[in-house]
Amino acid sequence: MALLKGKVAIVTGAGSGIGAAIVETFHREGAQVFALDVSGRQEEVAARLGTGCFPLQANVSIGSEFATAIADAVERAGRLDILVNNAGIDGQIAVTADYDEDEFDRVMAVNAKSVFLGMKYAIPQMLKTGGGAIVNTASTASLVGFARMPAYCASKGAVLMLTRTAALEYAQQGIRVNAICPGPTRTEMTKHLPADLIQQVVATTPIGRYADPGELANSALFLASDLSSYVTGTYLAVDGAYMTA
């Protein structure tokens, strides 16, 4: 049985990596999925999946663009049941005292402000139909620090607290809000990080390898589906036991 049959979902950062994998998984499980990205690559994802997947274009760090995209999806589908705030960037690699101020603002806008904006504009739509599920992509960097990544760690910590706050606010109105915290995952983002940083993280991950984006997508599926109907305000660390080592 398809776990998301009849559901309408929006997934941000849908053009590649974890986002594209989530779109594919949700589509396979019966959801009508809107693949949202700023890159244009969401068009390729939607074309590959065909019927039931639709591309949306927006910069999710700009409120007016994100609001318009959500409104467009609701107008076309008639409702919104699931939002996955997955868009994110790694940003500059530098120690705190050398970190560029404008770059710090950019990372916070894409990684954290976008999560706030997504919930701000999606929650009213979900309330109209009795609730929904929100899954935010945080990181193990929400839970521990990583040297030379002050903006990324700060932004992902903010994602976790935004998740907990919204979960408290809307628990009695049928909206569940949770986060996934990926460990090292084989995506284009990790390809751009310094090799020594990634090698160190993988080497200290007990499972001893990168995660595949599909493994993160399955975790998002659990939190978006009714299988997790009593789960809200928490995070699922999908990290190969990195946090327990």
C-alpha cells in the first residue's frame, strides 16, 4: 500500500541530492509532489518522474517567492499535506574570525530563514484541511560543532529549534513538525567540502561509509507519513551512529 496515497507534498532543494531522492520516494509512495528549486534542475526531476510530479521555481530565502510557490501548488492541487524544507548550502569554509559577514548572512538565509518562511506560508494552508506534516532537513551539525563551518552549524542549529517551536505551537491542530539530521551523505554538497573534513567525519562514523540520499529519503517518508502519527517535535539522526561514537 502506498504510504502517501492522496497526499500533496512540496519538497524544496528538489533539484539534486537528498531533495531529489525525497521527491522520487514520495512520488513512488503515491503523493502528488511539487519539486521546488532555484537551480532549474527540478525540471529534469519532474520530467523523469512524469505524471504526478510538478516543478516549481523559487528562491526560498525570499518570502514573496516562497509564498507564491506554495500558493501556486495549492491552487493546482487543492490542498497541502506535506512540506519538506530541504534546501541548503554549505557556505564558506573558514574559522569564525575569518568568516565573511555577507556569506554568513547568505547561509543563514538559505538554510534557516527558508525553513521559517516555508512553515509560515505552508501552515495556514494545512490548517484549512485539518493538519499536515512538516519535515525539516537539519544536520548532525545541529547537534555538534564542526570547525571552519560556523554559519552552517549556526543555521542548522536554528533549523532544529524552529522545528521544536512549531511542533509545540501546532500539536493540537493536527500539524506534526520533525527534522532529519543527516550524517555524511554522498551529494554534490559533500563533494565541494574539503576532503580532509569529509574523510575525518566518515572515518569516525561507526557504520564506516557515506549515506545514500535514498536512505535519507526513507527517513523523511517515515516522518511525513501516518507511520509516525504520534511523533512530533523531535529529530531523527540518520548518521550511521556518528552521534553515539
